[in-house]
Amino acid sequence: MLKPEDYLNLIEEIRNTDAKSLDEYIDKVIIPLREENQTLLEKLYKDINYLLKDIDKKGENDVAIKDGDFVIEDGENKLTGYQSRLHSLSIWLHSEICK
């Protein structure tokens, strides 16, 4: 079971992860931790969104819509504004939790 400080360290590692290796980090670190702790994804999702809610400015990181359709970029829904790796992970966590 991870301690609260371990979650913060995990979030810091994610923030510092190279954007191209986020998928690799998910496969090598987060998924094995998930097998040990079934509530990991939900807790990470809440913690990351809590951190991001005061960082994002109004209108940033909303789903981008153009001509009434969602904008797809690199096979993912595009968001408005700057997206950090924490934003990208938040989207992945959300989709995993919904499954």
C-alpha cells in the first residue's frame, strides 16, 4: 500500500517524465502498482485533478471543438491551452476508471 508521500513522489515523477515516454511509464510503473492497490487510479486521478484545478486558467484544457466536432490530435481528443504530462495522464486515468 502506498503512503501519501509515495503518491506525491509518483506525481512528481510523472511530471518530470519525458512526454514520449509517458506510455512506457504507465506500463512499467502505474499498471504494476495498480495490481497491488486497486484504488490507485482513482486516488491518482483525484490528486492530479486537485493539483491541476488551480493551475489551469478559465477556458484552458477543455475539449477542443471546431465546427461542432471534437478535434482529434495524435489519436486523442485535443484540449485547449497547454497540456502537461499530468493532463495527459489525467485523461488516461479517467478513461481507465470509466472502464
